[in-house]
Amino acid sequence: MRKPWIVGNWKMNTNLREAVALVNQLRRLLDGVDGIDVGVAPPLVYLLDVFDQVRETPIRLGAQNIYPEAKGAFTGEVSGWMLRDCGCSFVIVGHSERRQLLGESDELVARKVLAALAVELSPLLCVGETLEQRERGVTATVVRNQLDAVLQKIEPAQVARLTVAYEPVWAIGTGRMATPAQAQEVHKLIRDAVSARAGEATAREFRILYGGSVKPDNVKDLMTQPDVDGALVGGASLDAEGFAAMAKASRKN
């Protein structure tokens, strides 16, 4: 059985005091809770401060972005080695907000995945369709293209180091969400693509998260689906009690 993973993406929220208080409250609420992996991705400037609070705990630290080069004249960017030095073990790549607002292409996302793998960071790759694409009936094509752009650039043996988050763009921050059946349909498509690239054994162990207006009152229904292995949580992760409740509700019997 795949161990569920719940990741809180804090986006561009919190100040230093709030970030430290949030992760400390989360530590207390999750103390002794097993059967679930938990990760947080605070703003870049607070990574070290949050790491100081989680370094002796099971909570994993992640970053919200990575630059595809290891070093150089890239003002304002951050490399994988820098993230590793801050205590990160994973990095979110290809989030829909970066694709939509900052114009990140499938090619750039693939390069970022390669950069993360090169320094032993686990990429959390986000894929998903817009409302217009869903209404046109091209969800499967869009998700496959986004996924294939990465899978075709990495070796089959590296696929196991990825996690994929399916985040329908139309459900992010809107209060809407895919039904459990809609999520399962796309998650199954993703698992089949992983199997075709890296083999059935890898696909069976591969974790696929759902992201898009996940809340304590809907996460349990999502987790009943056979190919939903956790959640990438945005705004709701800023509420420690609610996020901890989601983590506890995500455990599978």
C-alpha cells in the first residue's frame, strides 16, 4: 500500500513570525500521528527558519520553485544546491500558477525536473487542464502532453523519484473541485503513463496527489479512490488545525 502524502504549499503568504508559528503549531498537532507523510513548502526566504523547526521531525521541507541551472549569472533565481543547503528534500515544479502567470513551458518544467534530480531533490511535478480545455474534452491530451514532456527526458529508473500532482486549473482557489470520480480518471491515466515508461512495478509504488480546493470536508472522499495517494494543499494549508485534520483524514486503513 502506498503511504499517503499531504503537502502544504504556502505560496506567497506568511511573514517570518507567522511561518515559524504555523509550522510549530503543525508539529504539535501531528505529534505521534503515523501512517502519513507530511510536507510543507514555505516562501523561499523562510526556508532556513522553517527547517530549524522541522529538522528533528518527520515533516519534510520543500521549495516552491527551482532554476534549471546549478549556478551563474541568473539574478533572483535559486539553484537546487541552494535548496539542499536550506534543508529541502523536495521541490514543487510546474505549478499551474507558474505555467499560467509566468509562462513556464513544458520544456522549462522538464529542465527543472532534471535539475532537481541532479541534486537528489524529489520533484513534485504538477499537471492539469484549464476549464476551457476540460469543456473541450481534451483533459487527457493536455495531461499526457505535460507528463510526457518530463517522462521522455528522464531515464526510466529516475521515474520512481518523481511524485505527480494532478491539479485541475479550474479548481485552484475557486472553491470548486474535481469529483472523486473525475480525479480518479485522471490519476489512473497518469499511473498508466508511468507504467508505460517505467514498468508496472514502479507504477504500483508511484504516488499521485490531487490538488485543487482540497479541504478537511472533502479530502476523505478523494482518498477513497484507488489511485489518489494524497493532496497538494494551497490556501487551506495556512490553517494548521485544518491542515492537520486533512493529514489525519488521509490515512488509509
